[in-house]
Amino acid sequence: MSSFTPEPMNNSQIAAVLDQVADLLEFQAANPFRVRAYRNAARLLHDLAEPVTAILADTQRKLSDLPGIGRDLADKIAELVETGELPQLNELLAAVPPSVLTLLRIPGLGPKKAAALHAQLGVSTLDELRAACEAGRVRELKGFGTKTEQAILANMQFATTAQSRMYWADADQIVLALREHFAGCPGIAQLEFAGSYRRGKETVGDLDVLAVSSTPAQVMDCLATFAPVVDVLARGETKMSVRTHHGLQIDLRVVEARSFGAALQYFTGSKDHNVILRGLARQRGLKINEYGVFRVADQSEEYVAGATEQEVYGALDLPAFPPELREARQEFEWARQNSLPQLVEVSDIRGDLHVHTDDTDGRASLEEMVQAAQQRGLSYLAITDHSQRVSMARGLNADRLLAQWARIDRLNEQLRGFSVLKGIECDILERGGMDLPDEILAQADWVNASIHYGQRQSRQQITERILQAVEHPYVTAIAHPTGRLINRREAYDVDLDAVIKAAGEHGKCLELNASPQRLDLDDVQCAAAKARGVMLVLSTDAHGPEGFDDLRYGVLQARRGGLTRSDIVNTHSWPQLKTLLQMMK
DNA sequence: GCCGTTTTCGGCCCGACTGTTTTCAGTCG
């Protein structure tokens, strides 16, 4: 009775398989460059704007045209998509129990040590490893000792409590506090935060701090007294690592002024971006490390640059890439063609098109939200409260919505140089269709359509519901198009590529929701939408006045997606945007 | 496993810190 056909693998799933192969190969002490090839391919596919299946279906193109995918990997990926399986992975899994990979999650335990534990003590789970440590068997192994054994026991908790990465917004709070703390420390000439925090990633795994000082020990002493710090993990001449009570690791590096730019570049990463950069340097007889750019000759090395990032990149005739773009995606290609996008900035945003009030689940009144928007320099605001289906939020039925719109009309009469738009966040019902009648929606200035219920429906159902909304004449935008909540809830199973394509065809906007737990669409999805010419709308989904401050999180995500102001509709004034919407129809 | 205005073989980014070492391997970023 089953007419079930398996869903084609999406790029993320293919990437996950390749990453798993890399993990297992690494465990087997395979050639590290071979491991890297798998990891590079996984990252490439994960970041790819179009589905791999589309390339495979296109006779004009080959997977091996992609940089980093050769014949071998192209064949393997094709087989994986075709059959849903990769024989190589099955062989690896037969040789290595997958549970040993959990050993690698223990900080300080890498593939070599984990393999030794597995081979010599027969350890393949965390519980077995704990028992071996407690029995004193680990310290007996060559290359291990009592300190290693103790460290494994102490760090085991970090492998079991599935450490989730911190929201960027939360990391930002710690950064602010740490900046203030360091301001009271003598001997610091320059200070900057690097790493994924500086690149604006939606989550941050650890914090990298960089300081210029002639007295590194003093700076390290200072970090040790930062109130949240509970543990010093390592401390050397120039480098120190600590852990805070949040479970966040902070890495401090102290350098000389002439190395500050090089160190900032180096520790901002990404790792893959740096690998490419150094390869380019090498081609020119240069070497880049965290101390500077050096010309390599016979036995000597001559310092060429390093005080600023501009100098470092300039030594290779490259622009100082915005940190958000340093992900080894397209940035080097863009630089080569002199076509780096001029990334959108917070000040480009003129209005907010997804906002709630206390008529539903917001915490402030219509008037208070308008005032807050004005104070932040916006010139328009769409009030988009929930529709009736969202009963928990006291969603609006047609009567209450019309009453709210009447209040908006009266409010607008009093306002100068500011427009309040009549909007709604209208639910896409479980059975399909919109939660309010067409004759009501027809009167709105802005209609966000979104899914809150039936999130666990099949891919086909969810996709069909959203496509219907895209095609609906009065819908302006799809809000939080994937429904994911970072670290908390997976995206619903939606064929986003089909949604993007339809949005392009019907002139509808897709939202980039700036709430730090959502950031939905993500950076890669934004880039995919842009590639299809789909307009994005960057909205805060504010539920109170402070919610407007989330805008900068969305802007960071947009920048990571390579978006410029012309890719985002609410960089226009409301009259311009209204005209644009008419033209897109 | 990938890649090629030196190349189809021999490279593939680079350094700090720790622990277990008598000179370095492993891990991390």
C-alpha cells in the first residue's frame, strides 16, 4: 500500500554524510589532507545556494565543476543522492563503532588519543572511558599520564551535556561587560574581539580577545579577575584561555602593535578563509601568520605588514573583507572581479514591517510601539499582530482587526513624517489557506503570512501551504519562512528552494526575521534568495519597544548573506516601497 | 582527495600550549 518515495537528499544532508566520513577517516588516522577534502566538500555543499540535485539533473553541468569537488567526490555524491547510501561510509561504520566519535567531543581528546583508547583499551563509549579512567588504566598507556586521565574525567561533562553554542546576542552582552572590565586594566594599548563573534555568526562557540600590550602578564591577570571567569584552562607567555560560569571559553592573545592587524585577521578567521589566504600568500613568496606578513628568502624572513588588517590584505592586493564575508564562500572570487557587495547597514533600514502590540501578545500599546520606532529613526511601521487562529496570543478576528486599523487611521492623522501601516501576521491554516477572509486582507497595506500550527506536517503539506500563501494575491511576505528556533527547534520540513522560486515568480518578499532566536532565513538561505532575485524584508518581529533593537542582529545575518541595501525592501521609503510592490505584482 | 601561467606528482597554513617527554606529539584555533 505504500507509494512512499524517499525525499531527495538536500544539501545539508549530503554535507552531513561527508562530514561523518571525514570524522571516521580522521579517527582512522587517514591522510589529513584527504580528511580536509571531505570537510571542504561538506562545507561547500552546505553553503551552496542551489540544490545539488538540480546540478545533477542538469546535463550541461557537472558537480566536479565546483571548486574542491573532483571526480571521485562527484561520483560519490551522485551515488549518495541516487541510492541514499554511500558504500564507503558503510565500510567505515563497520570498522569503527560510531559511538567512539562521541569521545572526540571531549575537549583535549583528538582523533589520535581517542583511537589509542579504542585500540588498546577497547573503549568505545563515554561510560567505558569513564570506567577506564577511574580504574587508572588510561594513565598506563604510552603518551598518556595521570594529568591526561584527570583532564578526561574533568572534561567529560562537556561531551555529555550537549553544549549548544551561545546566541550572538548573549555573547554580545558578555563582550560589553568584558570591554568595560578591560577598560579598568592598565597597560592595554588596543583591544578587539575576533572570531565568530566578529564575523557575526548567529551563534558563538567561544570568544577570542586580542590585546596590544607590552605587559602581557598584566593583561592576563586582569582577565583572570573578570567576575564570570571560573576556570583558567591554559596560560602561557602570550596566550591564555579561561572558562566562564556560562560555560563560555574565552581565549586571550597579547601581541605587539606591529602585529595587531595580522593577529586580528588571523583570529577573526574563518579558519577556511585563512587557509585560502595563506595559500595565496605562499604563491607570492609571502608567509602570513598572526605576527604579520613576511617575505620569505632563503634563511631570512622580512616583515612586510601587520599593524592593520588593511595592510595585511593589501600586501596581497586584496580588500579588507568585511568580517561577515570571511567564510571561504565567494569572497575571494568577488575580490578578484572587484565586485565585493556593498553590505547593508543598520542605518539603511527605514521601516519595520513585522511588529506586535498588546492587542495580541505584544507588551506595549500601538502608540508606544510607534513612539519607539520614531525614537529609533524609522519613518514607517507596519503593525502586524497575530490573526485569530493564534488563540494563545489572543489573535485578531476580522472585527478586532478592523477596529485596530481604524485606530491606526486616526493615529496617522496626528503624525508628521511617519506612517503607520495597516498590517497583519496572518496564519497559514493547517488545512491550507489564510486565517482571514480575502475581503479583509485586501484592505491591508502589508500582509505577513506565517505558519504557527501544523509544523510537523509532511514536507509536501508544509511546502504546499506556503506555496499557496505565496500565490495568494493579498499576501506581501512570508514571515519566518522555515520556523526554526536556534538551539531549540528544527525548521519545519519545507522545500525552501521551491518557495524561493515561487516568491521570485510572484513578486513576493521573504522575511529575514531579526529575532536572535530565529534569524530566519539564515545567511545561506538569504544568499540563495538573492541569487534568484527574490526581495527580502528585514523585520524585527518586535513584541515590545526594546524589540526594535534586534534589528542589528538581522543586519549582521543579512551581511553574512551578502545582502546589499537594494536586496532589502525596507531600505526604501514607504512611498517608494509601495510603488515597488505594485511593480512586482 | 584535490589541484596545476613552474605541475598529472607532490605538494596541501601556521603557531601556542600542554603533557609526557629526554626532543616531541597531540590538540586547538
